[in-house]
Amino acid sequence: MLKRFSVNLAIVSLVADVLFTLLALRFAAALRNTLPYGPNLRNVVLVPDHIYLAAALIWAAVFVTLSVYDPRRTLRAVDEVQQVIAALVISALCLAGVVFVTFQSMSRYLFFYFFVVDTALLLGWRVLYRFVRRVGNGRLVTPHNVLIVGAGEIGQRTAETIAENAWMGFHLAGFVDDDPAKRRTLVAGLPVLGSTAEVEAIVREQKVDEVIVALPLSAYEKVARLSLKLQRYPVNLRVALDYFSIALFRATVEELGGMPLINLRAPALNDFQRLVKRVFDLSAGALMLIATLPVMAIIAVLIRLDSRGPSIFRQQRAGENGKPFRMYKFRTMVEDADARLSEVLHRQDDGRVLFKHPDDPRVTRLGRFLRRTSLDELPQLFNVLKGEMSLVGPRPELPWLVECYEPWQRKRFAVPQGITGWWQVNGRSSKHMHLSTEDDLYYIQNYSLLLDLLILWKTIGAVLKRKGAF
């Protein structure tokens, strides 16, 4: 986004990572010689010098190759943690290969200690660095004055993003906007300093380093004029495109024969994130399925005793990218519930559809309990193992309801649909469909494995409270 990359910072970070890695290797050898674990040692364990050299070269090469020092990939703390851990795992595997090829014997305990200590050191200094920068709130670095052209929704969103990262040294000078009603007022707590015709004077007076154009698509003819006006000043001119109106979530810049192209339909999850998410779903999902099989068997018998019909209800839902699949649930309604849908279907004055009600007459006695406790969702663990769903993600939607979606709401299908999600832990069925979609979009835009773990943890509290479940 903004100018955050510093060659000096990247070099210092690389040197720090290599030095901490060598220190971790030395400390791991000391631990192996000291801790009373593993086979008894006849001789003191020493790490050959060429292993130190190999570790330094491998760590430097892998960390640079995986762009650990690229600020575009590590702006958020969770992204940086993921990048560092991925680089650590690959580096460790490469070092193990070097040890094997050179016929060196290295204690498995030593290697384990080394990996744990190195992970703690490399993540620890980054956490400390971020903490110091945040405590200083940008005062520890040279201020970088930013002027935003456009005080509308896009401009305000841009200002919020920059304000959240003020610890990196960004300082918002204010907005410029051609709307007379906004001029010389406060928008989002910032002054509107004038119109676009006054940009030159404002840049000089405010000593602006960065100008960000945040205008609607219809106003982009002004960009060329602003670019010409600011040619004589040492400022960067950047454009915040209104991706929320024309794109999915993340845009990527690609190059074709030297011509930059913007991909407006880039996947919401990159390949690494998708791999991590799938591995987590398979491992955690399998454990949860084994643990809940006895409970599911009892529920299946009780459903058959409570009302007529099968225990498992199979229903077509829209999954990732809108692909249909059969979702499993314990049956909580009478057998002819679909035929009686018109009894509860309601369309609001604004056109939005409501079909979930706390007093739905189609729900059985046992079904009401299963819904309140969310036990009816347990069979979806089979969907997770089949790859049709994820443990965490937007809820799979009914195909007929998807047809009622507004275009922006279809963005929720950009990731695997889940058993639980950000919406479920923030209100569940008590929220209208358009509000739940906003929660789903928040989840997609801020996805990380840590967020998945947080949602799973909060799901336990949401289920116990039984708020909004019906």
C-alpha cells in the first residue's frame, strides 16, 4: 500500500534472523547436553562448524525466497507469523537434508530443541519490535504525512486503514473534496482542507509526502489532472480503487509483456492458506467426529422415536463458488417441512427475505432442543471430511435463497462454507441475512488460521448461551 518498505530494515531483519538462528543452534546443543531427556550421552554433543554455515545460508535463502521481508505480505501480525513459521519449517527440512547428505549424525532431540528455540526467538523479536512501535504510536519514526483526495466512503475507509497503522509513522493531514457541503468541515474526525483545485497549495502548506486518490469510479478523470499538477513536488501519488464495487475481495497486479493488469477476481485464499485450512479441517474434523459418534448414534435413535421420518436430513446447499452439494443435518422438523415453507416465508418492505423464526411451527419437540444446542449440525463433520465444507466459514445457503441475493452478497461464496463462522459467534439467527453477509465478508477479508481457532473457541460460548439459535 504505502511506502513502508525499507531496505535497511530488511537487511537488519535478515541479519537478526540469521544470528538468532545460529544462537538457537548453539543453545540447542547446550540443552541436549544438559536436559535429562533422550538416550544417555557418552560424549558431549557438538555441532560441526559447517552445519552452522549451512544453517546461516539456508535460513537467509529461504526467508528471502519466501518474501518474509516483503511488507506487503507481513503488514498484519498474523500474516507475518504465518510467513515466518512456513519459512522456518522449510528451512528446517532443508537443513535436515543437508545433515543426511553429508552423513552427519544429529540428535533428534537437539534438532527439536533447535526448532522450538529458533521459532521462539524469531517470533519473539518481531513481537517486541511491533510492541515498541505501537507504544511509540509512530513517534519513533519520521512522520509520513498523507493527504486523501475524496472524503466519501472510499476515502473514509482509506483513512480508517491508515489510522489503524499510525504506529508505522503515518500521519493523516486530512481530505480534499469538491463537495461544497463537506468543505472546511470534519469528516471521520479529519478536516476537509479544500477542493482538488487547491491540492498544490495544500501539499506545500501541509508538507505532504503521500497523496492517495480515493474517488468513485465516475470521478477518475481527475486523476490525470492531479498527476500533472503534482509532478513538480516530491510526493507519491497513489490510487485507492473502489474494489468493493467492482471486484471480489483481493486484487492482484500481474504483468503481460510489460503492461500491468489488475486481476479483480483473485482468490480470497492463497494456495498456502488453502492448504493449511484443509489440513486443519481434516485433522480436527476427524478427531471431533470420533469423539461425537456415540452422541450422534443416541440422537439418531431419539429422532426416530420422537417423530416420523429419517434421522438424517439431506438438503442441497450452495457451497464454495456457489457449487451445489448435499449437506447433512439431524432432522429437526416434521417430514413435510419443505411443503410448508410458505407458512414462515416473509419478504420485508425492502425486499429482503426472512424465513427463520423462533416459533416455527414445523420444528419438532426434540428438534427445538437440537437447534438450541446446535447438536443438529454434528453430521456436517462428514461434509468437512469429504471436502464439501470447512469447520469455519460462511454458512452454506439454500439455492433458492441465493437467487434472492444482491450481487455484493454473492461474495460470501469465495471461500469454503463452514459449520460455524463469524456470524454464528456474533448473533447467529437473530441477525438478518444482509447483516450476516457483512459478517461473512469480514471473515473472508481477515482470514487466518488464528481467526479460525478464535471462532471455534467463541462457538463454544455461543452454543452454551443459546442466543439466536432456533
